[in-house]
Amino acid sequence: MLGKQLINLILIKVFRPDKFNPIAYQIVKTVLGEECTEDYTVDFKSAIIACKSKEPILLSSAPGFDPSFKVEQLSK
């Protein structure tokens, strides 16, 4: 099911880029759950401590916001 949704998302990006963001939001909400689309701030340090060393961490942010400086600070 996810594969079909991703193919549809790619087609929408190509043919209807104006519809991409709302549909991508719906797919993220469906796959990762409703709580992943809520607005909240995460303490990176406590999130990394809570994860195992080989678990991937998904970070998302609002358009125009670049949190890479926070990640770099934490890695130091």
C-alpha cells in the first residue's frame, strides 16, 4: 500500500506540484500516525539518549526552518 502511495506522490509532484504538500502530509499522517503531525518542540539530546545507537531518527521541520545547527551542536 505504501509503495502505491509513493508512486502516486511522485506522479502528483510531476503533474500537480500545487497538490504535493497536502497529499504528502496525509501520507505521513497515515504511515507515521497522527501524533507525528502535531506541532511540538523536541529536546534533541533527550530524544537521542532515548534511541538505540542503530535506530534511525526522523527529523522534520517547517519550511524555511533549518535545524542543522542544533544537530551539529549536539554532535559536538
